[in-house]
Amino acid sequence: MRWAQRLFKRGRLEHDLAKELAYHVERRTAELVAEGVDPREAARRVRLEFGGADEIKEACRDARGTRWVEDFLLDCRYALRTMASNKAFTALAALSLALGIGANTAIYSFMDSILLRSLPVRDPESLVTLSWRMRSLGRGEKGPVTVLRAMSGSIYKAPTSGLMAEILPYPAFEVFQKNDSVLSSVFAFRRAGRLNLSIKGQADIASGTYVSGDYFRGLGIPPAAGRLLIPDDDRAGAPAVAVVSLGFSEERFGGAANAAGQSILINNVPFTVVGVTPPEFFGVDPGVAPNVYLPLHANLLLEERAQAAYLDQHYYWIEMMARLRPGVSLKQAQTVLEVPFHQWVESTAETDRQRSDLPSLVLREGGGGLTTLRRQYSKPLYLLMTLVGLILAIACANIANLLLARATTRRREMAVRLSMGAGRLRVIRQLLTESVLLAALGGALGVLFSIWGIRFLTLLLANGSDNVTLSAELNWHVLAVTAGLTLLTGLLFGLAPAIQSTRVDVMPALKEVRAGRVRSRWRISLSHVLVVSQIALSLLILMAAGLFIRTLSNLQSVQLGFNRENLLLFQLNARQAGHRDAEIASFYADLQARLTAVPGVRNVSLSHESLVNAGTSSPISLPGAEQDLSTRLLYVGPGYLTTMQIPMLLGREIGERDQPGSQAVAVVSELFAKKNFGGKNPVGEHLTMGGRDPRDMEIIGVAKDARYGGLKGDVPPVVYIPYNQGSQKFVGQMTYALRTSGDPLSYVNTVRELAHQADARVPVSNITTQTVQIDATISQEIAFAKLCAVFAILALAIACVGLYGTMSYNVARRTNEIGIRMALGAQRGGVIWMVLRQVFLLAIVGLAIGVPAALAASKLVESFLFGMKPNDPLTISVAIAVLVAATVIAGYAPARRASKIDPMVALRHD
Amino acid sequence: MLILKVVALDPIHGYGIAQRLQQISQDVLQVQQGSLYPALHRLENRGWLSADWKTSETGREAKYYSLTKLGAKQLMLEDKNWQRLSEAVRLVMKAAR
């Protein structure tokens, strides 16, 4: 019989066993009777010879090998009975565990989806990303001195030193395509950003990605409908085709099957949809889920400046991935590819200075997709994971403490078990079954909590950043980790109490009527250690909460230099809908005039970006002086400074009279004036702007400094210039700002209507208020402050319950002693103090451990802080004060109960 | 090994095994009857013995054990080992004499 059969046919096995043994006894008795022994004497002798039937049965059951499962089921039944008979305890323990496990599961599911999961493509292990490393960008006095002269994309600090990036020029892509001995496929892609997609006259904004011809084949993606892009689509002069995502096809074409063959206008250029990507595919960057995939060469159709940049070997803009040939390791590929890459990049260098710091190729595993999201979220997630881990530890310590207290009341039960011959390991196993079952209950509830947690976190983490699609869900992977965590916590908080409770001297424990063993008062017990560790851990979390809340309040009190209230912002891009040249400026001016006429709108203006999101630099300098790259630039419409309520210090602001044909003008910020002119009045002086949009400008005014590009960092020197002067080629997307009276959001419909009237092909996007937009730039800090505040309350509550439980238990145990003290004349106040003294002692020991630990740990979060040092004295003292106050509150109730003990009752107590 | 050997002759029930072991060894080996049954069950679970309910010589139903192929192989192996060991012991004893 198989093992499993043995397990499930237990009834029959038991029956057979009894029958088999009975047969033996019968035969033996019959034999003896046949030899002439008296039947009764025979039966007695057989029993003696045979031994205890039950003992043999037990041994036979052991031989079945299913014993542990049967015992486990029995233990479970018993544990469920114990849990049911102790509902308050079970509920409290399960709830605190559920909170801990739920928080851990929620955060872990984000880690899983952002940091750990592989791309949903064929064989993700053989994918690699191509990136490079160099020492510095080394911008010199005359602009960049490296081979990288212009770029579009992100460059970031390498883990050790220097810079890293994935962006490369198109000619480098051709180098890798030629060296295909180790690569079975190499493909390039680049974000197309937000595109104007017009389907049957209905225009909307969608995100797009340019991909090279081998992209879908290289990734191994099958189409959900139609076909995906092939190398033939990606060459100059090929018919303009596009592939859309499944979600987009359902939303805009009413299903994948309808999408193929449809024609759409992308930025006013006709394209044909040829196919749909499968549902689980989201591109190679987990942070960006494009709606449309276009051939890389379509870049030439959609972006005017692409003509010059596309083949430029100094313009770094496309990212690449490759698939290794079977059997080729990452290292081998690196060795093979770095040679041709080096040769190529060296050929693009023109000076010795450039040759001294060339980008060198770095191949990295690409199975998880691109690293942008990972870079952005890995540190915050690890930090949050640590915090929720600490909370779970506190919860575990808490339950261990409650179990310890309960173990004392179960001493008699244990003693009975042990004296009946139960093995110690067997009893420990049974107690562990109980605690693991308790943990399982907590874990199951925790999964429920985590579903809410994930929703809450998605909102909190993605707050404001609309082009980041954060998705996390509970998959089998996350659930497996949760199950493991549950088991671990069960063992963790169950083991110590279980071991302790079986360490019972059987005889005295059996004689005891009630748990009332007198222990020496200050013996360091396990429960004290647990309380102290809870206090120390709570301090860590309180400290973190304090630091993040202070950081947030520092950020919120940053001087903006403009008025954020009652300001509505929205974007539109007339260029994408086909507006060109001088007409585009008049389109924007016309819309500005229409919006100004709306009743309740006080001022309207526009800029190429909103102030907090702006980050444009251009080489601006005084004639004859060196170019200063720290100067930032904002293209604005007339009346911008008035609308933003940035005060003018000198001269006038940019107004209606500054037209395309008139003298090019500029308003400079106070800082810029101070830096370049000292105390001199700059009005009337001239500035020159180099780069792609050169102009010579007259300074007409000086404005007070205002925040430019986020709340952190120094305010840069800023130059405001009219968007409609100079070359119209660079007028693209604009952000309108409406200063309203009353709630700005009540004007949203009016704005949409007016924009639609002006041109139905130009969709309005990113409608928001200035306040919301500013909050979005500090969304991480807001999320941290809120989350940590919740965590701190949670940790404190759990720790207080633990302390309360321990002290109540101590008081109950010492009822007798306290009664004697009071009978001998101890005052109520004295008794309260006696108990509180112990609470203070525990708190002080906890703080003595917690404070240095918190100080050391706070250095790790330094990069998350703003406007403060990690060992902020105010935060530390507040955290300590809160903790001490909480412990006193938790300890006062038991202390008061102790003082209410009636000496007579206490003394008669057993 | 002894149980396997006894069972190898023909299918037999627990009581019979105890009797026969005693007979064959001429009362030298007295099997503790209590430990016989757990041993039988263990051998059954390892797949070396199989069991069937049959009517016994006294007309009652009894559990008859018989050797499986796996059990036969095991018996051969253990037999060989025993031969080697007892031969070795014999040689040592002879030399020491």
C-alpha cells in the first residue's frame, strides 16, 4: 500500500490490525489449551507472553510511517479547540500579526513587480541590456569635451564611481548589428513620449515607443491580432505603420480584431495599424506601458529635428537590448563586443581630451527589463520593507510575550502531559503547531489586509507621476513568500515559550493549585527582554516617522517665490496637430485671449513648462563673456510673471508688445542680475543665447527669484524669454496657467470647451492645479511621512499592548506580595510607584539600546531627508518623549489595579 | 532476514511465522511476539512483503504474508552479507584457536 493510501485508509488498517493480533492470541490460547492448560490460565499466560496489545498496536502504527501526519492533525484539532476557548487572545494575536504580515505582503508585492520579476517574454534569462560607463561628462568652458555632445535620455551615477547610461547613438546600433557572433538578436528602442493620436477625428494623447525592426522578434512576442513590426517596416521610406497595445485597441477600436488595418493620425501624420501586442506585454520598461509602438525610422517622420540627429554619432538617444546566442555567457559576450564598440567610439573622438575618457561598454542582465523604475524605487522600497519588517518583529515579540504569560497558566496542563509520558519534543511540537496555526490565521487575514495595502500604496507611490504605471498584484510568488513568512513568524514567536513551558518540574507544578510561584523580583525574564526589544524597535520606527514628517514640513514651507493658490495648469501641443511656423504662435496667443475673456479668470499666460517641472538650459551669456551653463531658461507668454505673481524689481515684464518681429527681449531673475552685473542696473544691457535657437536679447526687467525645477536644491539664475520670438521651429508643447478666483478645478470644463473650439485636433492634457503639481514633485516624501506615521502608531500600539500585558501579568502574579505590603502599611501611591518603577526601568533599558541604534540607522536614510541632519535633536527628543508617555500610559492601568488590591482579599487568596 | 526467509517458503500468517522461527531454530531463537508485528508492518511498508487475507487452517480469516520481488532481492542481498560475515567470524575464530 502506498504512503498516501495508508494515510487515508486508516480506519481499515486499524480494523485489520486488531483482527490480526486477535487471531494470534486466539491460536496461541488454543494451542495451550490443547496442551492441557486450563483455558483461563492459558489466556493469562498468553497475555503475559504477548505483552500489552495497545503497545504493539502503537508500534505497528509507527511502522506505517504516517504517524507524524496523524499526530499533526490531532495537534491541529487540539490547537483549534484551545484557540476557540481563548477568543480574546486569539483575536488580538491574529489581528496584530495580520497587520504585520499584511504590510509585509503589500510592500513585498511591489518589490516583486518592480525589482524582481522578469519580463513576460520568451526566455528572459538570455536578454542583456547594453550600457556604458565613463568617468565624467566633463563639460568644459566651451561646452562638452567628451564624444557625447548631445543627448536625450538619462545618465546616472554608477554604483561605484563615474557615470552610466543606456543611451547610444544610432551608428553604435549598427556596430552591434554587424557583430552578431554572440548575439542572436539586437534591438533598439526609444520613448516617443506623448503623442497626439487622432482616430476618425477624435484626438487624444497616448504614450508611444519607437522600436527597431527586430524588437518583437528579439523579445519573442506573438501578436494578439494582425502582425507586429518586422525589420522591413523599419527603414527609410517604408510605409508608415504602427502596432498598438491590447488595452488601447479595446479602448479606441472596440477590440483587438478591429484594430488591424485601421488608419490613424499620429502627430498629424497618417499611419496604418498593422497589429496588436498581447495583453501581458508592456514593453521592456516596467515603468512605462506604451499605447503605440512605431518603427524607429518613424522618428524621422514625426520629429523635425530628427533628420540631423538620427545618424549623428555624437547624439546619444536610443537604448538597446540584445539576446545572447544559446551557450554564450554574459562575460563572453562582453569580451567579444567591447572590442568593436571601443574601436567605433574611438573613431568618433576628435581630440586627445575626448580620447582620454571614452564610454566603455557594459553588458548587464536584461531579463528584468530596464532599470529606470528600479533605480527610482529600489531604495524607498527597501526602506519600507525594513520598516514593516521591524513592525512584524514587534508583533512577533508581542505574541511571544502573551504566549509566555499564558504558558504560565498552562503549567499544570504541561505537567500532566509530561507526567503521562509525553516526550518533551512531542509537547514542544504540539505547542508549535498551536502557534503556527495562530500565525496561519494571522497570515490569511494579512493577505486580505495586503489587498487594501496594495491599493493604498499604488495611489501613494504613483501619486502625480502619470507616465509611470505601477502595478503590483498578489501572484503565487508573493503568496508563497507570505506563506513562508507566516510559518517563520509562527516558529519565531512560538519556539521560546514552547521550550520554556516544557521546562517544568513535574512534581511541584502538579501540586500547585494556581499559578503563583514566587520568583525573585528582578530576575531578568524572557518577557522583560521581549518588552525591552519592542521598546527599542518602536523607537526606531518613531524616529523614522519623525524624520520624514519633519522633512515633509520643511519641503512644504519652502519659499516658492510665486503664488501656488488658485492656479489651474494644463498642457497642449499644437505642433503635434499640424500647426507650424508663425501660425503656431498666433494659435497659442489666440487661445490665451479666449481664456482671458472667461469670467472669473483673472490672468492667463503660458510657458513651455510649468516652473516646478522646468529644467531647460541653454548657453546664455553677456556678449564677450564666458558661457555660463548654470543659467536656466523659461520660454513664456505675455503677462507670465503677473499671472504667477512673481514681483518685478526693475523695469517691465514681457508683454503684448513683444512680438515676433520686434526687438528680442528677456527678463532676468534677481540672482542672474546679481551674478552677472553685481550692483549695476542690468536693464538695457544685452544678452546672447547660443545653441540651436540663437538670439541677441535686450534685458527689459529684473524679477524676484522664484523656484525653478522642483523644491529641492538651490534656485538657479533664470532668464525668461518670449516664446514667440526667435525661431518658431522650437515652439512645441505649452503649459497654460490660469489665475482664477475661487476653485480652479471648476474651470476645467470651460477650458476643454475653449480649446476644442480653437482646434478640435489639439487635445488638452495634464489638467491640474499648481498645488497638486507641487505635491506631485514631493510625492515620495508625502508617502513616506504618511506611511511612517501609520507605522509608528501601529508599532507603538502593539508595543503598549505588550507592555500592558506583561505588567498586568506581573501584578496578578504578585497579588499576594502586594497584599502583604499593603497590610504592613504600604501606601497606594507607593504601590503605584513600585509598578511604574519597573515600567520606567524597562523603558530606560529599551531607550538605552534604541537611541544609539536609531542614531546609527538614521544615517542610512540621510538621502531621503530635506533641510535637516539625520541626528536631528528635536526629532530624537520628541520620539523619546512620545515613547515614554506611551509606556507610562500602558503601565499606569496595571499599576492602578495593583494599588486597588484589598489586603484582606489578597491574603486569603490561596 | 529471518522473517523474510521464513516467508519466502510460502505465504504464512504472523502466528505461523513466530511458530516456525521457534521450530526451525530449535527453540534457540525466541521471537518476542510483541516485536514481531511492528517488524512485519515495517517490511510490508517497505514493499518487501505483501499481505492478503485468507482462510487459515483453523477456518478463521488470517493475514498471510508473502515475499515480493523486491523482498526476494533484499533477502538475497542480506543472505550474501550474512554468509560473508559469518565466514569471516569463523575464520577469525579458527585462527585464534
